[in-house]
Amino acid sequence: MHYDDLTSCIYFGPEAAEKLTAIGWLEAEHPYTRATVSAPVLDKLFELLTKPWNASYFMGYHDCALCDYDRWDVTYKNQCISAGNLNLFVPGDGFLYVMPSLAAHYILAHGYAPPREFCDAVLRCPPMGSEDYFRAIVANGPPRYAEFARKHLVGSA
């Protein structure tokens, strides 16, 4: 599945697309930006990807379309994350960035560089699973995602 960076992501349904901005949905036949991603961004990205919150789950894995990588994990600084089966939602300003976990492999193995505004949002992102994270999902995400995120807030039903 390919989406250009910073475009609407309809993968999760048309009702959510206007509030979801694609990052790292690469395919071999489409060019992508290459550069070195800073250590602070990679550190925080892997921290967020350790156990990312998802409003919905899909069965199966997505393999790398850029190489023969046939594993479903990625390791960075002795930190191993699941790759190809989860998505990361990072609060933006009035929307959520959505990045497939396989993008961690794209960054490390293929030199993929996410847009600066996404990297800045990663650095600002509250800790995964925190009340601040779920408040940001409620404030910036599609209504259905906000509904799921509210269940994680203290005092919410």
C-alpha cells in the first residue's frame, strides 16, 4: 500500500481519512526522500513503537517491497519492535500522522527520511499510553479513534 508522505490516508476508511496523514507508506516503484534521521528522533520513534496504541488491528503482515527482508521485527540500539503488522499514530495539529511500523525498517535499511514536521511531532509526542497521549488522540483524531482513546482516560466511561 502506497501513500505519498503528508497526504490523506484512506487505509483506515474514508470517514477517518481527513484526520489521518500518511507517513512512510512506501512501495518500490515510488520515489521517497532519503537522508539520515537524527538519533533523538530514532530514539523517540522506537520508544513509541515499542507498544503502539491502535484503534483497530488487521490480520497479517506487510513485507518490505524494497528488499527481501522477511523478518517481522526491527532492532535499533538493542530495542526490538514488531514491524509490518502495527501502525503508529502521532498527534499533529488537528490530525494524526499514521506510520506503518515497517517504516522503521525503511529508515534503518533504506535511508528513508520522514518529513521534518513528522519528526518534530514525534519529538513532541507524549509518552505512549499516557493520559496526555490519549488526550492528544481525542483532540486531533477521527471521531471513532477519539471514542476509543477516551476509554483510556481516568474518569471517562
